[in-house]
Amino acid sequence: MTLANRLTMLRVVLAAAVFAALMADSPRWHGAALLLFGAAIATDWLDGYLARRMNAVSHFGKIADPIADKILVLGTLLALIRHKELHIPVWALFVILMRELVIGGVRLRF
């Protein structure tokens, strides 16, 4: 497995950690979620950079990278909806989820 693919898999693990930290009731965990989310964003940029620079673009990476992105973004939004003081409407998550599924489906077809 290439380094870029390992970073993609790390992003999935970080997405789970972000979700767990946001589900906690302590503001300290919410700060940790922000740092973890930042690390996940960095791995997204880095895995793409490394795959192109090392000419290590793989079929696995082409599929796993957008899935990891969706897990990170949608999991974060789902966890944030729990916090009523943010006033995030559930319909917004639904619209974003539907968009991701439609666009992802179209991309896989072509």
C-alpha cells in the first residue's frame, strides 16, 4: 500500500476521532475535534500531493479518497447537528448528503 493510500486510511480514522470528540459534552473535546479535523484536512492535501509527485496514483486511491472525504465531512456535520446552540437544520445535512451521493454516483459512472 502506498504512502498516499495510508494517509487516506488515516483520514478515515481521524474522521471517526473527530466524530467521537464532537459527540462528547466537554468543550475540551471540541477543541481536540478541531485539531483532529485540521490534521485530517492536511492528510487530504498531502495524500494527493504525494500520489501525483511520486506517480503513485492508484485505483484504490481514486475510490477511497473521495469516500474518506465524505466520511469526514458528513460525520462532522452529523455530530454538529447534536449541538442545538449551533442551529444547524437537519434538512441541510440531508441536502448535502443527497448531493454527495448523486455527485459520487455520477463520478463512478464515468
